[in-house]
Amino acid sequence: MRLHDLKPRPGAKHRRKRLGSGESSGHGKTSGRGGKGQTARSGSSIRIGFEGGQMPLIRRLPKRGFNNAAFTTRYLPVNLEALNAFDNGAVVDETAVRNAGLANGKSSGIKILGDGDLKKKLTVRAHAFSKSAKEKIEGQGGTCEVIGAAKTVAAPARADARPSAAAPAKEPKAKKAPKAPEEKK
């Protein structure tokens, strides 16, 4: 096979639909645009979700609750079986795992899962470990180091801060007694 023999696959290229070529062409009269109206006109485009001025569905539905999808912690999973690609006694961290092609894409970190058997003694540094993965790594004499754990540290006291004076407690307002119904004469 040579360059001049190359052709696109059958069905990959087809002729452009020719519009307005008479009734018998199948694309005559309205040329595939249906009846009259806004979409029959040239240059018409209606944005997605537009309902002709009617209040759109997305605005009619109630919006309640909280969605945590933007703030979730996403770990890239790496199975123990894949860690056998590293040399015995190696230090396996996120950069080593990514360079080996075992984890790709955006994430908050790497999680080591316990699928498969580990045959080497490794020092594994990851953001999270499953219970079985930790047992198997330590069973081979390796170590598991959790990195990037969230630490909550109290803010240090400012040197220029003045001691706050205790505010006087407010007395609660007395409740009014309900009115007795008046008798009719």
C-alpha cells in the first residue's frame, strides 16, 4: 500500500444535502425547515433551554439543599498489584506513580487500594490507604506514610489584641399575658 492508495472508509464521506432542489428531491419546498415560524427564518438560533418566553423549566423547579460536588475529595485509585512495577525497597510517592503511568488526571491525591498481592518491600507515600492495602504493605515489611492530611491549627493570638470586656447580659423581654375573651351582652 502506498500513499496514493489511501481512501477514507466507505460511508465516512458523503455528499452534502442539497436543499431547495424541487419537490421530487425530498428537500424541496421548505428545505427541511418544517413550517413557518422563527426556526424557518434564515439566521435564526434559539439558545438551549429557551421556551419561547415561557418561564423555563430550570427556573420553575425549586432549588433546595446543598450540593457538595465542587468540594469533594477525589482520589485516583491505584491497586497494590500495580505497585509491583517498582524496585524492591523503592520509595513510591505521587510523582513516581504518575511517572509510571499508574494514575492520570486531576485529583486531590492518590489512594492505594488492596486489590491484588504485593511481592516487594516498599515505602509508600500516599494521601489515603484502604485497610487491606495497609495490612498487605506492612505484611511485606514495607511502610505506609499518609501525606497531605488536613491539619486544623488554631490561629495564633495577635500581639496587639486588647482583652475584650465582658458585655453585659441582656434581660429577656417579659411576655404579654393573653387577653381574656370579652363577654357579649
